[in-house]
Amino acid sequence: MYFHRYSVRGVKYNSHMLGKFPRRDLFRGVAGLSALSYSRILGANDRILLGVIGCGDRGRYDANQFLKNPNVSIVALCDVYAANVERLRERAPEAKGFSDHRKLLEMKEINAVLIATPDHWHAACTIDALNAGKDVYVEKPLTLTIEEGPAIIKAARVNNRICQVGLQQRSGRHYIQAKQEYIDSGKLGKITLARTWWHGNSYHLRRAPASLQTKPADLDWDRFLGPVRWREYDPQQFFNWRAYLDFGGGQVTDLFTHWIDVVHMFMGQDIPISASAAGGVYHYKDGRTAPDTINVLLEYPGGFTATFEATLVPGITGAAVEFCGTNGRLWIDRGRYEFHPVGRRVQPTIVKAEGSLDLDHVNNFLECMRTRKLPNGDVLVGHRSAQASHLGNIAYVQKRRLNFDPVREEILPL
């Protein structure tokens, strides 16, 4: 593994580059529209011709959300492993297959692209798709490194393209409702702490199946590695790439990026001023380089901190965000939210989620393709939430507290 990408100098761009990009409203209307209502918005003759880059588990799941809309057709599929293309072709039998995303992007008829590759390919695929004139739905985290973010934002803005990042809480109806009811109204009082945790995510413990122990003939390992330093084929690094910091940011960028984005959404601040972290590979000594246990602490200029706690050991499970204020606390996950006011024998308010976060987020993207409005998970939103997670990982790798300039968005020197 190598960590030179996490340099002490931090981000190598000027703050005025981001200053030119319009900031989207933090609160947008509920995005959960039915397939019928979307058919009216898009018009009977307006078709979304979708190309899918990355046909693994998440790519197939996202593609199925797109296919719930009658105006969407999948016309092209791309993956370095041909078997993944064939799995998704069961839902799109007429789609053309590719192993190189650039060939897919040469198809002029494609007007939207879904990108669900491993993290180390997000930047290149997204920029290439935006420059090819496609609107893009890209899975989170938007980037592998902080430095990649501004170039993606520039490609979206210069090409006037819609770029939605898969931070689906932004379109969640109960998230929007909770923010309105307790944060925007001031009912929670002064919030000084946002706690987040995600324990027992067993996806990070996956073992490569027997079919991958020897490299399949239809798997392009060199293409999979792409910008990452060469190494011989390793079934675990291919199948469970989230456990290796060359390909992603472990639990921090996979899980914390979702939760810190909720904090950004609710608090109206998305650039921390300091970061520190501690953790390690304490139990699962299977060659992974991402920690199996990690704690991250971020400080924000509005006078509050945000924390993330995660471990893969099965003794504890669960995931949520909790906002702690002077008048009570707001607890929220993907299934419900709870407001617990200050005081004894006071009953909490509990509201269950409605609709589908993933489908609502996809529908918001499709709506914005029509209206050309910024989507709920706009590329700048995606950059800022990935950036906060990256700062946690940099602090972990460098074993020090980082101070971050929120104006220039640069790590300050020691």
C-alpha cells in the first residue's frame, strides 16, 4: 500500500475555484415521486438512455432502481469482469457490453450514466462522462482523494451537466421532515455535538469465492487496477477492495461519508476546521490495510463537533446519527427518527420513514435531468462530504491532529 497521496500540504487548489460554483439550497422538496408522475414530467416521448459503468452488487442494485421508471432504458454496460455485465444483462438483454468505460461513452445516444465502480475509478469515469456530455449519477464517495474533487466539480459546471452523488439521505422524506421540524425550527436548541456510528458492517469482511481464487479469463485485472500501483492478481483485493486503502477509504469513506453528509445537511456547515482519529487493524489480520476499528473527531467553525465510531467485530451492531442540543436530542437512521426532549418522564416523538431513500434519490436525479436544477446530492455536496471523511483518514494515517483552512480548503502545515 502507499499513502503519498495524503500529503501534508493538503489540497492543491485555490479557494476561488470553488467560489465560482453555485451553492445549492440545503433543503429541497420531497423527491419521492411515483413512476407515473415522472412519466408526466419527462413526457411520453422523452427517453433516458442509460449506460452503467460498474456492474457489481451496488451497480446492479442502482440499475434496478432506475429501471422502475418506465422512461429509462439501459443501453450499455461496462465492467472489468464480463461476468458482472452478463448478470445485469438479464435485466437489459439488448444492452451493449464493454470493459473500457471510454468505449461506452462514445455512444452518442446515451444521455445518462450510472457509475458504481470501486472508489479509485470514480474520478476518471465521472470526469470522462461529464466531458462526453452525459448527466451522471455516481456512487459515494465521490473521490478517492481530496485533490480529485475540484476537477470533477469543474467538469460538471463547465459542461452544464447534472451530477448526483449517491448520498440518498438527502432525498429521504423523514430526513427532510426531521430537519425542518427540529433543526430549522430551533426546537433542539444549541447543538454542540453530532454523534455518528456504524458498527458490524459485515460487507467489509467478505471473502472471495472459489470462482475467483484463480483469475477468471474474462476479468481484466490490469484495467481494474487502473491508476493504482501494479501488483499481482489478488482475489481478496478484487472482491473485498473496500478493505484496502489503495482502492478506497475503508469504513470511513464507505459509511461515515453517509452520516457526515447528514450532519452537513442538518447543520448547514460542510467544511471542518480540524480532524483527528485513532484506530487500527486490531482483530481481522487478513492483509487488510483499512482499520477494522476507527474513531474520527471533526470540529466545525459553528461551535460543534462531529464524531464517528465504527468496528467490524460482531459484539456490537447498528448505525445512526444523533444531534445533541440544549433542548434535547434528535436520533435518526434510515428507518425512523426520534426526538427526546430534556426532562424526566417526557415521552419521545418517534416517526417512521416512508418511501425508499434510494428510489427517491434516483427520481430526484431524473427530475433534475429534465429541469436542469441542481440535484439534492449535487457534486459539490458530494465533494464536501467525501473531503470530511478523507480528513479523518489522513489524520489516522499520519497519526496527528490536522488543522484545516475552511476558506482555502487546505490542510495547514505543522
